[in-house]
Amino acid sequence: MQMPSPNSILHEQAGFLRRHVFNTDHKVIGRQYFFLSLAAVLVGAWLSLLMRIHLVWPKAAIPFLGEIKPENYLAQLTMHGTLMVFFVLSTVPQAGFGTFFLPLQLGASKMAFPRLTAAGFWTALVSFLVLIAAFFVPGGAAGAGWTQYPPLSALASAGPGEGLGTDLWLVSIGLFCLASLMSAVGFVATTVRYRAPGMTWMRMPLTCWAWFVTSILILLAFSILLVALAMLMMDRHAGTSFFVPGGLLVSGKAVEHSGGSALLWQHLFWFFGHPEVYIAILPAMGVTSHLLSVFARKPVFGYKAMVGATLAIGALGFMVWGHHMFASGMNPYAGFAFSSLTTAIAVPSAIKTFNWVATLYGGRICYATPLLFSAGFVSLFITGGLTGPLLAQPALDVYLHDTYFVVAHFHLIMAMASLFAIFSATYFWFPKMFGRMMNERLGRLHFWITLLGAYATFMPMHLLGIAGHPRRYSDLTGVQYVSAMAPLQRFITLAAIVTIAGQVIFLVNLFWSMRRGPGADANPWQCSTLEWTLPSPAPAEGFGGRQPLVHHGPYEYGLLGAVEKDFVMQDAPATWSDNGPSE
Amino acid sequence: MSAALRVTLLLVLIGCVYLFLAQPYWFPAGASAQSSLFDHQFWIALWVLGGMFVAGHLVLAFVLSKKPRAAAIASRGSWQLEVTWTLAIVAIFFWFNISGERLWSSMMLHQQQAGEIQIEVTGAQFQWYFRYPGPDGVFGRTDAQKFAKADEGNPLGLDPSDPAGRDDVVTTAMIVPVGHLVQMRLRAQDVVHSLYIPAMRFKQDTVPGMAILSHFTPTKTGVYEIACAELCGIGHYRMRAVVRVVSEEEFARWLKAQVKNTSE
Amino acid sequence: MPIIGDRVEIERKPKLGGGGPGKIGHRRGYGGGDDGDHGRPGDFRSREQRMRRYRIGMTLCIISVTAIFVLLTVVYVVRMGNGRFDQDTRRWVYDWIPLRLPYLQLWANSLLLLLSSATLELARRSMARKEEFAAMGILPPRMKRDLPWLGITVLLGFCFLAGQVLVWNNLRHQGVFLASNPSRSLFYILTGTHAVHLVGGLFALLYAAAGRLLEARFESQSIVVEVTGWYWHYLGFLWFGIFALVHFAKG
Ligand code: HEA
Ligand code: HEA
Ligand code: CUA
Ligand SMILES: [Cu+2]
């Protein structure tokens, strides 16, 4: 580990408040986001464990919680989905690693709006606390699923969780929207204004491209969600009727509202929701492209195609929301358009996949933990992604919609794939974030368990869906053909328990390495991007006075004939570029 | 490490393929006109996408090999390749997509047919109700808020003052004659539900405030389960019903009997 | 302002030590060019730097605000177009009650907003004129042909808000409540959301206006005015958009 610079020593000496609360250092904020997500993912995983156990052993008494009742199951389900989608996948890959590494990779020492970025984190933290608080209010947390379809979510009388719990859910996600908007503004401004001299658009690492495009998606998608939430809130408390039609009779009582449309919410939510799922995957894709190139010691195959695909996914992401609504009673003619558009969006994703494979091809691959997880990402992305075009067919989807087939689809591609990218990014950037290396042995063990666990848990869910097992069933005994599937459900639960237990290895590795891990030198992975020109951990003042000048593309690896140093730092003297390999 | 990774990927591949070939759980036997079409389309999907899944993993396992290739290392991409595989994947995906669109239109868009059975399906927390118009072929007016009394045998809130409603038959099980097109009007009384009949390959959300028209044609007599497929509250998991597909004359007999004891 | 601004730039550059090297030759196949800014990224002192940065930030805010209002407009139009389907008569019931608008008040408010935009522009100019002095570290003298435009703008802004409140009260007295009909709800949401955004702008202007008391650097004041200007004019534009919507699309 290198000598910390005097500046960072000063920083260390600053008071707790200065360092953690009123701090505007993007590196600290990045770490804070990281730990926020870690907390969220632990709660989320714990909830999934409870859900799995309840499904197959309904009478099992959980320590401290006792037996789980159906309404608890629905609350856990909703919170599991919400935590994982918003506070893990929309937080750590983007706001976590992005806030930390975007400026560094662009050769800047701070974000464009440091205070705004900081404000974003604190808002996110508050929204997290509000969400968790919902567990402890009468009626428990919201129970209408993370999609919160009204009228169920609009009428307190419709279910136990639909009272205060749902209000807190709405407030929390509203705050989360604001937080994401704040951080996204900083991201775009930083990318546009703070690129070091010579860091042209086409010299940005693909991670930066991903963060940039994702931020734009956030700016559009989350402001839409914000409005939708406000409208739902007004339906609940101001007596408006945007989403609640007239003539309803809920639990024996007539509902006052009239004239709303339940489908309107579904349109608004999915107009946000689909871009949201790409917000969850784009940074993961960026990290994967980056790491595959680093560890295969090869330039990214088809850099421009990758950039193009990223932009295409971002643009198309706003035109496919209807594929979540094929069975909703939406005009069947809309089904045709959404089906084709959805198929279209699968194409850029496929292009990326091909490029990843081609990047690996013939590389001098170094099988470190980050590479393992990136390879795992590609595998899971293929597996989970390929069910997409299938679900994109209205004719097939109406049968599979809201069955475990969909659960399998999005756990493989969203839950597991993105999570694998998070893991690889953690193992990869840990030295730059904490100044130490993580343990390879434990890392590999964690990888094997998680990869096999992921497939063992989520692959069989396809069969449940094919056999017609609906989602969001808190109990298998209600429908006969569903209860017949108990054995497979039991297997899935066992697999899930193993997977979740395996995560303990990761946590041990993480915290042990923070304290005891071997110190990391500036560039342990032989990486060419600018963050690796800094000592590890990245000092508070960033590049300080030294302004990096960028002369090379981000992926100059595997130079022919090179023995010792087979790559070129982005800020290496320009002279090299004259006789270097050109396309 | 390389070997281990490749072997693991291949094991995963084999495991997944086995799962889909062994089919420990699979579609219930189809019992409607569209089920065979659906199953056929699904098999196409399975072959096309399953094929890609296998190919993808084989290629992945292959490229994760140990020995570097100098030629490959130098390459930064090749637009010829990009164009080739882009066109290839576009061709595959859209050929597949179009075949699906054809099926969708054949399923959704149909003309009125002679002898089709009218049924109004209503979802309510947590119970399905099926209403037959009776001899007059007209559904009586309903107003759940005014008249609905589940315990007094009027769960849908049939308006007593409407003569058309007198002979309406309301049941909690769907009885349909085999071979007739069943024309349904789907409604919901409180929140969104979803009428899901796996054996008929049928699913349609029932949305409060809407009357969604949908249909299927049972082709095999028997009893098939109906589940609710849209989260509708605590009882979502037990919102079950059955559809009894019976012969024409049995259906006629049943309906007559029902009408008699409703009009009394 | 530009000329002055630029000269200031030139004078101050040496002191900054900013200005990286000129454009760097890129290798073939790497496309693109620099975005033309060779200043030091971390640099917070150069006015131009900050200005560019805040302009981008503001553009982004405007983008997402646009998203919001486009969405609301779509909802308004769609909701107006399709009524509720009555299950029993099996006919569409159009329950959209056209709005009755207090045009006099609305026009008055529009006028106020228009004026405020104008005065804000004047404020920006007078500040730009003073920029030169500020750049040289002299407390800018008050030019006699300048009115306190900023203060006036803030005042007009508040009048507009007050006017909107009056409109809402007026409607309420006519029995037009938020909940009484979709057209009502959407009218209140549109105008309300607009008002909320306007309040944001007002705070920014207040900060700039109170700048002297808060000893804020003149430079930051003028930047705030400049950038908030964009936002303010945009909100004015939005207001007329909303007005046009509720006028032409009554249903
Ligand atoms: C990260 C999140 C993520 C991503 C990336 C995707 C990607 C895709 N999704 Fe998915 N999706 C979700 C998250 C995601 N989805 C979630 C959360 C839901 C459920 C929401 C809910 O109801 O709760 C959902 C639901 C969902 C539905 C609705 C299902 C239903 O509820 O009825 C549909 C339907 O069209 C769909 C389609 C697609 C498609 C076409 C893609 C495409 O982008 C996929 C593209 C990828 C590929 C096509 C693979 C490429 C690989 C190859 C081509 C292999 C070939 C390679 C070689 C041979 C070397 N998704
Ligand atoms: C990121 C998204 C994500 C993730 C990771 C998971 C992880 C898991 N989920 Fe799920 N899940 C959803 C998103 C996710 N889920 C969503 C959106 C729904 C739909 C909700 C709804 O219907 O409304 C859902 C629903 C859902 C269901 C459907 C319930 C039903 O419909 O009745 C089930 C059932 O088995 C389930 C199980 C699991 C299991 C066993 C895991 C296990 O894989 C958990 C194992 C945990 C991990 C592998 C994570 C460990 C990570 C770390 C320890 C650190 C990483 C973080 C940092 C480094 C900062 N989830
Ligand atoms: Cu009814 Cu779920
Ligand atoms: Cu989607």
C-alpha cells in the first residue's frame, strides 16, 4: 500500500461530520452508496430466504418472527423486489461505482456538482430508512408487489399492507426518484464537462459510456415515475380518481371514487419500469465489457459497436413498455407493435453478447475472480436474455405472464447477471476503493457456489411457469395443480438456501480484506484506464494538480511482441501512438 | 482454472438441457382449440432459443480457453463480422417474431360465430363468478354497490327491477359445452384479477371498470382448474375455480335446471 | 456580456494556470474530438467554466421537467378522449366535464409571468455590465439607469403565485374541486406542478437577489441569474403551453 498523500492525511484528520456527512468527496460518497446497497441487499436476500422457506414449509417457525402469514409473505415479496430493484441494482452499479470511478476514469478530481451528488446520497439513505420503517407500521409493509397495481394499491381497505405501509412505500420511492435525478445530473455534467484533455468521447472506457447513457435514462424515467407516484398518492388521500374506476365494492363497502382507469397506472409504471430494468443492466454491461478486455488482455472487440448498442438499448428502452401488459386488456393491436419493438431491442443486446465472446476469443486470459464473475455474467445474460424474445410474443406471453417463467427470466438476467457484474466490479475495484486486495481463494469459492446456486435456483422456475404456476402465491395449497409442484419448489428452496449461505463467504472476504487484506499497489490488474494511475486507495485530492493528458484509447492491451508491459496507459506519452497498431 | 470454468459451464449446459428434455413438470394436456397452435409455437421457441442457448454456451466455453492467439490479440473488431452476425440475429429474431404475430392475430381477432356461448366472468376478492344470460340471451343490469349481497345469493348485485336479469344464472364454476366458442365478458368487482386456465392456454386480466371481451373453444370434456394470476390480495393464492367442459345435451340440461331454480 | 466576459477570461487565464494543451492528434479509428474545453477540469475559479457547467446542469433539469409535463399533457388528452366503458349498457360514457376557466385572472397571471421574464432579462444584462468591475475585484457601482430588476422579478413571481392561488380559490368557490372530475384533477395537477417548479426558481432568484447581504461572490450571483433565467423563461413557456392546453382542449 502506498504512502497516503499529505492531503489525504489532512482529510483523515478532519472531523467525522466533515468526513462523512458534509463531505463532498465523490470517493467517500461512492463508498457510502456501496454500503447502503450492501445493507439493502442483505435485507433483500434475507427476505427472499423467508419467502422461500414459507413457500415450502408454511408452518416453519422462523427465529424471532415465528410463523409467516400470507400477508407477511406479500409484504416480504414487495419489499424484496423493491429493495433489490431500486436500492441494489439502481444504486450500486450506477451511483456506487459510478460516483467513485466516473470522474477518475475521465481524469477529473471531482464530480461536476459535488454538493448535489452528496445531497443525492443522503436523500437515498432517507428513502431507504422510510422503506424499512414500513415493516413496523400497523398492517405491515405494502403488499401489492413492486409494481403496485391499483386499485389494490390505491385502496387502504383492499388489504392489510395497503394502509400506512403503502404510503411509506410511495414516499420512499418518491425520495428515491429525487435522489437518482440528483445523482444523474452530476453524472451527465461530469461526463460532458470534466473529461481530461484528450479524453474524447471515443476514448472513454465503456463503463463511462454506460454510466452516461444510464444517467440520461434516469433523468427521463424517474421523473415519469415521480408523477405517477404523486397521482397515486392523490388517489389515496386527495380523493382524485386517476387509477380507480367507479362502482367498486371492496370488502363489502362501496368505494367513493369514479372515472379512473386502472390501466393508466400500468402504462405509466411500465413506461418507467422498462427503462428501469435497462438502468439496472447497462452499467453491468459496461463493467463486463471493461473487465473482459482487461483480463483477456485484448482490446474490446468492436468498441464502436458496443457504444452504438448501448445507445440503441437506451433509445429503444422507452418504446417497449407494453410487453408487460399483453394480458392486461390493452388493445390487442398494440400487442403487435410492442412485440416487434421488443424483439428489436433484443438485437443490440445480442450484438453486445457477440462482442463479449469475440473479446474473449484468443485472449491471453487471466482467470482472476473478476474475470470469473464476468464470464458468469455473460452466461447468465445469455440464459436469462433468451427467454426475453419468447416472452415478447403476446401469444406465448399471455400463458406465461405472471407465472414463475417470468420470475425465472428476470432473476437470471436481472438479479443474477447484474449481481455478477456487481461482484466482479467489487473484486476488481476493491484495491482502488479500500487500498487492499480481496482474497482470491475465497473469491473463487464464492464464484463457484453462486454460479451453480443461481442456475439451480432459477432454472427450474421455468418449468414451474410452463406448468402454469402463477407468481406471488404465498401458499401452494390453494390450487391443486400448483400444490402438485411442491417437490420442485422444495428443491428450489434448498438451492436458494445454499446460494444465500454462499454469500457469507463474500461478506467475510469483503470485511476481512478491508482490515487485513494484503496492501494493493497502484495498478494491480495492469489496467490502462486513468484511475489506475493513482495510488491505492485513491487519494482524497484525486489527481490533485497533475492534470492527466489522454493520448490513447482505453483498451490498448496485448501489444504484439510486448513481454513485460503489454498495455499502454491512456495518458502515456503520445509518441507511442505514432507507430502503435492502428485499425 | 480455465478447465474448471469450461467444465462447469458445460455441466450447467447439460443440466439445463436435461431439465427441458426430462420435463418433470410441463404444460397440462391442451383442451382448447388454440392449445395445439400454442404448443407448436412454443416448441419453435424452444428450438430456436434453446439452440442459441446451447450454441452460446458452447462458444463461451470454447473462447475461455488457455492458449492465446496472436492474430486474435491484435484485432480490435471487424465490421464485416459485426454486420454478419447482426443481420443473422435480426433474421432469426424477426422470423420468429412474425410467426408469433400470426398466431396472436389468429387468437385475438375472430368473427362472431353461430352458437357461441355467452358468459360473464367476474373476479372479486377472492372468488370467481360466472353469469349466463339465460333463455332471453340478455344479461340483466348489475350494480354491485347498491345490490351486491354475497350471503343473500346476489354477489354480483343484479338489479331486481331489471326483467332481463330475472333468468340470469350465476355460478361459481364455469360450465361449458364442448366444441362451442365461449365468448366471455371479463369484469372485476374490486381489484385486478386474472382468469387463468392453463389447460385452455388461456389467460386474461379482469380489470375493474372494464368489460374485456375474450374467448376460447374447449375441445375435450373434463374438469380443468382455474387460477387467479394477478396479485389481488391475501387470498390471491386460493382464488380458485374450475371449468367443467361437458357434452352439449348435458350443458342444455344443466342450464335448464339452473334457470328453473333461479326463477323460482 | 460575451465580449466583456471573454476579455476577463483572457486577463485571468495566466493567473489560473488553466488551459491545458491544444487539441491532441488522435490516432485513426478513434474518431471524435475533444469537447473544446482545455481548462483544468477541477477548476472552480474560472467563471466560464462554472457557467458552462451550470448551464448543462440546468439543461438536464429542463429535460426531466419536460418529461414530466409531456406526460401530464398526454394523460390529459387521453383521459379527455376516452371515457369509461359502462358494462351494462355496454356503451362508452364520457364523464369528462369541460373546464370553465376564469380567463381574466389567467390572462392577468400570464401577463405577470411575461413581465417577470422581461425584468429578469434586464437584470441579467445589468449584471453582465457590472461583471467587468467584479472581475477586477471592484465592488460594482450601482448604475443610475438600473432599477433593482432582480427584486422586481422576484416580486412579480410572487404575484403570479398569489394569482394562481386566487384562481384555485375562485374555482373552489364555483364548486370545482380537485376530486370532482378528471378534468378538474388534471387542471389542478398541471397548474400545481407548474407552481411548484416556479417556487424552485423563486428560491434561486431570492438567493441571487439577497446575494449582497449574504456576501455571496458577485460572480456566483450573476451565474445564478443567468442560469435561472433559462429555467424561468422555460417555465413561462410551459405556462403558456398549459394555458393553451386547457383552453383548446376543453373536451
Ligand atoms: C436487467 C433487467 C432485464 C433485462 C436486461 C431484460 C431483458 C429483456 N426482457 Fe425482461 N424483464 C425484467 C428485467 C429485464 N428484462 C423484469 C424485472 C421483468 C418482470 C417485471 C415484473 O413483472 O415484475 C421482465 C419481464 C419481461 C417481459 C414481460 C413478461 C410478463 O410479465 O409477461 C418481457 C416480455 O416481452 C420481457 C422481455 C425482455 C426482452 C426481450 C429482453 C431483452 O433485452 C433480452 C436481450 C438478450 C438476449 C436476446 C440474449 C442475447 C444472447 C444471445 C442472442 C445468444 C446468442 C449468442 C451466441 C450464439 C454466442 N421481460
Ligand atoms: C436484484 C434483484 C433481485 C435479486 C438479487 C433477487 C434475489 C433472489 N430472489 Fe427475487 N425478486 C426480484 C428481484 C431480485 N431477487 C423481483 C423484482 C421480484 C418480483 C417481486 C414482485 O413480484 O413484486 C422477485 C421475486 C422473487 C420471487 C417470486 C415470489 C413470488 O412471485 O411468489 C422469489 C421466489 O423464489 C424470489 C427469490 C429470490 C431468491 C431466492 C434470490 C436469491 O438469489 C438471493 C441470493 C442473494 C444474493 C445472491 C445477493 C447477495 C449479494 C450480496 C451479498 C452483496 C452484493 C452487493 C454489493 C456488493 C453491494 N424473488
Ligand atoms: Cu384474484 Cu389474484
Ligand atoms: Cu420490460
